[in-house]
Amino acid sequence: MESRNCPNCGAPNDPHLNKCPYCGTSYFDFTSIDIADGKPMFLKIKVGDRIITQLVYPDPDISIECNVESRDAIAHDGTFLTRVYTNVSCTTDIKFHSIPDERNHIYTIEEGERKWVQVGQGNV
Ligand SMILES: [Zn+2]
């Protein structure tokens, strides 16, 4: 298996952890799945005290949208001196489409002992 490193400090990744054991940086490594093959997989998301579980297939149409703001430095005589980039940011969109799992559940939300299930059509 290919060894990967923390994108922040370069320490070796431990695939059993979700953050670097050395610098504490959280990381989410999507290279364990191939977005392009579209094969279904289970997605588990933690939102506060809730855990959401869904069977999904990844949308291969991902997008990375970047925004760059800049200011030009101009001399008194109007000569362009340099361009200073003041804000560079990107938004990465990866979509997952939910499908019914083997129990016909579209999603399950767990919060402690409580559990919510959204049942798919045709088997209510
Ligand atoms: Zn690190």
C-alpha cells in the first residue's frame, strides 16, 4: 500500500486516524475511492453530536472554483510596478447522490440512543 504523508508537516499518515498524530491537522483523504468509477459506497458524516449514514454514489463531475483578488501598485507617473494578490481562495464541490441501502433506507441519523431513518419509496 502506498504511504502518504501529512499535507501540513510531512509526517507519515496513519490511515486509522483522521488527524495527524504529530501536528494534529485533520485530513480527509479521498484517494481511497475513485470518484470517476461511480461505484456506490457508504458515507458517514459527523455533524455535532449526530452521525449521518447514507449509501451514495459519487458524482464524477467535481468542480474547483478559484477566486483571486489583487491590487496593482502604480507609481506616481502611472507606471505599473507590480500586482499584489490580496486574497486567493478555492471552493471544491464534490457531490454524492443517495440511493436506498439494502434496508431501503435513504439515510440514517443517529444522535446518542436516538435514531431517525428516512425510508425509500416502494417499500414503506
Ligand atoms: Zn502533521
